[in-house]
Amino acid sequence: MPFDPASHFVVSGQGIDGVIDIAASAGGGLASVNVDGRALRAPAIDISREGIVISAIHEEVPDDHTLVVTLTIPQVNTDSGPGTGAGIAVLTTARTSVGGPRLVPGPLHLYELRPLAVTASIVES
């Protein structure tokens, strides 16, 4: 018996909450995600072998750093009612300098991992 793919995902965990809606047509979707109280700007959605990947720049400070947030959540097939799962958020801080990377001491990239709880359901468009 075939299952129906979920199209609506609610994510939460460690300062992250949001809703991701995957459009019925290929290539579409909408994500509204807050990280530490601020909304991600223009998040991109990609469905890949790793799952559903949402990424966006969260913060840019010239001559200091850029913070990119990447959420990875599973695709879910459901037969009735919502399904639950786990995802992960990676907050990547790229340390920068107007003089180039050789003027930045230590690691140029810093990573913070945050677990996510995911609830998936089917929403008719």
C-alpha cells in the first residue's frame, strides 16, 4: 500500500521554531523559521538525498562574520495523522576580514549543532 508524502512540517528545538510547507508542484515551497527570536531571511528549500534542506543567512556583520543556518529534516510518508521525527540545525559562522582570510586568527568556520523535533502532516493546497 503506497503512503502519501507529508507537505507540512513544524520544527522546534533549542531556540529554533518554524513551519515549512512543501508545495504540491515540484520546486516550490515556503519556509518561515525563527532562530533565537529572529526570522531567517529568504530561506531556500531543497529536497535532496539528505532530506529537506532549508538554508539562509541569519546575520552578516562586515569585517567580522556571516552566520548561515541550515536545517535538515526528513521527508515523511504518512498513512493517517501526523508523523514525528528528528532533524538537525547547523549554525555556521564564517569569520571574515576585509583584508582577507589570512588576517583572521584561528578557525575561519565555527559550527554549532542543534537538534530539532519535527512533526509532519499532509496539508491540501
